[in-house]
Amino acid sequence: MGVGNVGEAGGMALHTKMLLGFAAGAVAGGLAFSFGQVVDVDGVQQTLPWLAATLQWVTQPVGSIFLNLLFMLVLPLVFSALVLGVVEIGDPKALGRIGGKTLAFILVVTGIAVTIGLVAVNLFQPGVGIDPAVAQKLIAESSSQAAGIVQSGEAASPMQVLLSIVPRNPLAAGVENNLIGVMFFALLFGIGAATVKTEGVRTFVGTIQGVYDITLKLINAVIRLAPYAVAALIFNLIAVKGFAALLPLAKFVAVAIGALAVHMFVVFPLLLWFIGRMNPIEFFKKAEPVILTAFSTSSSSATLPTTLRVAEEVLGTPKRIGRFVCTLGATANMNGTALFEGVVVLFLAQFFGIELSFAQQVLVLLMCILGGIGAAGVPGGSLPVIASILVMFGIPPEGIALILGVDRFIDMCRTAVNVTGDLVGTVVVSRGEPPDPVHDEAAKPA
Ligand code: ASP
């Protein structure tokens, strides 16, 4: 496979184009914010008509269409990738081994991530000493949004999440975007297809292979738009909010981003080097399109098509393992999200002056590991989970309003960590596994 050619669009490598798009969007967004947003006499931010029109007619539609195209491909992709992944792993023993390794990876590495977050908050105490007037203002600004999150947090209790894994109606699970439910159904379907050896099943698997190949072909086409879409998405974000929103909570943002960076740039490279036997620098180069897509969409689910494409065509690991780990990982393996959940819970406990004992913090750790599995891979998917964990520890869940203003920026970073974790998981789980059988020619690059 011509790995070197993969991702080349119009002469320039895709990841280079995406990086350029990202930089162009950020610079243009910064300029637009400086010249297109003014503060009126009452201190309210006003968007000048030219910027409002650009956002409404150009950059927001471009971003939304790109996101819709990606989300459109997620359901057929999740179903076909998992069924094929399981069928290709085939033998129940191998499935048990790979499934076991994947689960162990998720639990252990998510545990490490949350621990890093909890240690960072204990060390740097970002929740102590916030100016009460500033806090009051921030909470008031986001209180209605927070009320909605608290309400959906009630529906996201750990027991509800557990129950939603086994859907009563797989189609309804798909319609409601309950990807974990769809995955469970696809896993069972794959196990069934791997164990029944009839002509009908062979035809079914051939059809599913067809669905997968078509979806991957479409992804290759959609991803060519990524550089422009990334520019538009980043522009939208910066041109509307600027960076001023980050200032009042600078310490919280620094602790969250710092902890995420430690996980991304220390823990992942160590895992890649010592367990996966892959050069981390090479890995990050290959993962660049995935990281940039996650960064600009803030959604692991929307990034899944890119993640799978990189796992299949660029990473050099067995395809069947990439399909299995990345598809499950898009909602179940969220290192960055779990870390962030821990950081917010402790931060708000500090803010409200609620002392959490060591034992309680261990419980927070466990809840956040579950929370990383249960959170949806969409922007802000972890917020309802955080609300439900806050309630468990007697911390006012409305306090989440305090961090909503800075959430989107941290969401970009934690989503990048989440999807990178799926690729790291693929490399680690692949270690010691035989390569794909030669007949596995599925989804050749176009
Ligand atoms: N946006 C995250 C993701 O899709 C979920 C979250 O942490 O809110 O991975």
C-alpha cells in the first residue's frame, strides 16, 4: 500500500493542507474578532453587519455542512466496521483476547488520565480564590444553559448509561444517536455472523463489506473538504468569542490543558514506545489529520470517519484491529473527557469549599472512568455526565455554569486527546497480533 501517497490531495499532503486551513481560520478569526466585534455603551458585545453576514452566509454553513456529512457517515460506519471487525477476528478466542486487551487499555489508560487531572487540581488549587463577583457574573451568564445540562444529567446517571448499552430497539438507538447501543447490537451481530457458517451469512458479510467500502470511499471524498471546513470552523469560534472569555478562569483552563498535555505528550508516547513499539514522532505525524479534525469539530463521533481512515490506511496496524478499537473507542475510550470530568468535579468542590477526602476522590476517579465510557462523542457530551457526578458528591450541579464560557476551547483539546487515545489503543492492542490475512483487501485507498 502506498502509505506515502495516502492523504495527498492536489499535490500537497492532506495534513499539511489541514494545518494551513487551521492557521488561516485562526488568523482570520482573530482579525475578524478584533475588527468585527465592538462593545456598546452598555458593555454588551455587538457583531458588526459584515461579520454577522460572513458568519451567517459563509463560514457557519460551510462548517455545518461538513459536520453533517461526517455525522451522516457515522451510523453505517459504526455498524459495518464493528460487524466486519468481529467477523475478521473470527475465532472466539482471538476475539476474547482482543476484546479483553481493548477493555484493559480503556480502563487502565483512562484511569491514568483521570489521576493526572486529579493530582493537577490538588496541586494547583484552581478553584480557590476566584473573585466572587466574577464568579457570580459567569454563573449568571450561563445559568439557563446550565439548567438544561443539569436536567439531562439526571438522565445520564451511571445506571441509565449502563441500561442504554443494551438497546430494546436498535433502530431507535440509531435514531437517538445512542452509539453505544448501536455498537452493542453490531458486536452481537458480528459474533453471530462469525459463528454461523451458511451461504446466507457469507452473502450478508459480503454486503456489509460493500457498505463499509462505499462509506470509506465517501469519507475519502468528504475529507478532501476538511482543510476548508477546518478553516471555517475555527474562524466561527474565534470570530465570535475571541480569547477574552478564557481570562477570568485562566488558572482552571491552564490546569485542564496542562493535564491534558501531560497525557497526550508524556503518557501516550510512553505507551507507544514501550508497549506499541512505535516511534511516537512518526505516530503523531500520521495522526495529524485526526487530531486536527477532532480539534476543529470537538466531536469524537464526527472524527470517527477520519480516525478509521488513518487506522486503516496510514497507521500500518492490522485493519481488523483498527476497525474494532477505533469504532468502540470513539464513544467508550475518552481519556481526555474522563480527565476533564475529574478536573471539573474537584475544581467546583474547591470553589464551593467542599472538602473531598482521599476515599471520595478515589470514588470520583472511578465515576470519571465510567463517565469517559458513558459520555457521548459530541461537543459538550461530557457536561451532563459531570452534572450527574456533581450531584453524587453533594456539589451544586448548577456550578457547571461557571465553566461553560471556556468549555468549548477545552472541548477541542480533550476531543483531540480522546481520538488520539483510540489510535494509541490500536497500536497497543495490535502488539503481538498477527497481520491481516492476505485476502483482506477491503477498502483499498482510492
Ligand atoms: N466532545 C467530546 C468528544 O466528542 C466529549 C466531551 O468531552 O464533551 O470526544
